[in-house]
Amino acid sequence: MKAQPDYSIYLVTDDGCLQGRALIDCVREALEGGVTLVQYRAKTASSAEMYAEALQLKALCDSFNVPLIINDRLDIAMAVGAAGVHLGQDDLPCAAARKILGEDYIIGVSAHNPAEAKAALQSGADYLGCGAVFGTATKADVKKLGTDGLAAICKAKGLPVVGIGGVTADNYREVRAAGADGAAIVSGILAQPDISATVRAIAKVSQEFAK
């Protein structure tokens, strides 16, 4: 049985947040600050570009003993030896991904309501990414879930739940207080001038919820 990672501070990459900085450098700063899980998301990159960048990120994450998750792409995850994949509602179904990847890979599924959360649980997901909690600039078509909606999913979860969408150091506590096991953060980390300091501030709040 694979071990569940620490979902408390889950960094999701987005090249649009880097403000001219190199992704690898920004992720390194985030890891130095205390990020516990990294998801590589690159919607516009070619397969060759994704593979090369994912290899770099895998080596970096390994040096911090932090798992790397790949967004959408099972082939890239397998090629670089990542810990798992994260799938949206329009991606390959979780059950089909599990047949390909086997039981050793972590599979996360996006869920925007209790029905989708239940379906993900039944199809063999390892964790849920639920949002958008506060709205999001990175996915304009995603409806706002709110902390009440997040709390409703957390109460009936059966799986680790990660809140995503507009999460920052200022509202991270609200996500955890709703019952989530952690928060997936994009611009709330990567767009900040001092990435490590931002993550340390989030980590300090996270300690309040440590079991």
C-alpha cells in the first residue's frame, strides 16, 4: 500500500505566474520554504518540453524528498518516475488511469461538488482537489465553491481533500478550518516577490492544524 504524501502545502506550477523568473528556481525557493507536494502543470508546453522540464523538477523534488505529481499526463508521469498524476473532470477517467498506472501511483481527481467527490472515491482516487474555493484567475470557467462547499465535501469525503482556487497566505487558514487536509496554491506562492518567505508563513499556519 503506497503511503499518502503530506498535502498541507501543495504547490501547483503555472508559467504565467513567474514574472520572468525560471520555473526551476521558483520551485526551489518554494521547496526551501517548506512546500510538501509539487504538481507540474504546463498546459501550453509540447510533450518534449514537458518531459525535459518534468525531469528537472523530479530531480529537484527528490533532493527535498518531496513527491512530484504531473497534471493530466500519465505518459509524462511514467516517463520521469513521478509519484502520480492529477486528473480533471474532462481528463482520462480515474478508473482508466488506474488500469494503466497500477496501484503504486497516486491519482488525484478534481471535484467541484459532493457528487463528483463521491464518484472519484468510487473510482479509486487517492485524494480530491476541490475548488475553486475563492475563485481563481488561472481557470476562469471554474465556478466558486466557497468554504461552505468545501466543508460539505470534507464532511463526506472518505479521502484526503485539498482546497484549490485563489488560496493565499492570507486565507490559507480558512481552507484548513473548513476541514481540508491542505491547499493547492498557484499564484499565491509563485507570483510572490519572496517565495520562500511566503511558504514559511503558510507553514506556520499549517502547524496549527498538525495532527
